[in-house]
Amino acid sequence: MEKKIIIDGYNLLRCDAWPVTKERDLEGQRDDLIRQLQTYAAKQGDSIVVVFDNSSGAMKQIHHGSLLKIVYSPASKEADEVIQQMIRKAPSARNIVVVSTDRAIRNTAKDHGAVSMRSESFCNMLLSQETNTSYSTSTEEDKELSAEEVEYWKRLFEEGGDNE
């Protein structure tokens, strides 16, 4: 069954696995991502919507073929809000895969029956150009912590340990 993949665009661009080239500006990096997603969508057959923050102007939608749509949020909203609204308004979220590391987005996806996938996992799959129609819903994936989160918890427990 065809999936609709909704991607938090800048979140995916910031994942550690994404090959950032210092000589490429943000627009160039977005273009690279869009090319990768076009190839992936063509192989996979799933429709993809990528949502980016837009600091100026109204919401824009740009179609890149029949399977890829780029959405720029209105200036008054963050991409996160647009993604959550898409999930909430979907007639059925069962065929939606949401790609983000943002917990609020992932929780909205889960609450509405959509699959959520961490940006890092999708990035690795995208870069290897795997065609895997079984998107991971593993609870182990939800338990992964970023390096920053690990450091935060280490500091918290170390500070707490000194008080006893």
C-alpha cells in the first residue's frame, strides 16, 4: 500500500548522517535533499511532502513531479505546526509515515495512528537508497537518545549523586 511520507525538512538536513558540504549554502543543501528525495520517491512509489520553515511570506507549495511536494510554512507558523496540522487533518493517518526527531511531532503521529521515524534512521535509509516499504515502528527506536540528551542525563545524575 502506498505511503505518504511527511518530512520535517530542516530536521532531516541537520541529522548527523546527512553529508553537509561547507561550500554549499542552505539553499544548495535543500536542493541536494530534494534531489535525493525525488530519486527515493521514484524507487519507492510513495508520495513525499517535505515541510520547511519559512521566515517570510505566505505558505508556499511546490510540486516536484507527482510524488514530491515541498511546503514552506507561513511566516506565522513553524514547520512543526504545519506537520502536526497535516497529521490531524488526514482522513486516516494509518498510511502516513512522519519523519522527525521532534518529540511533539512524533507524539502527534502516534496519537493519530501514523508511523513515526527518527530523522537519523530515515537519513541513513535515504542515503543508502534502500527501498524498504516496511518503515520501522520499533519501540527501541523511540528509546534512542541523542548525544546531548545522554550528556544532560549524566550531568543531572552526577549532580543528584553529590547531594546524597
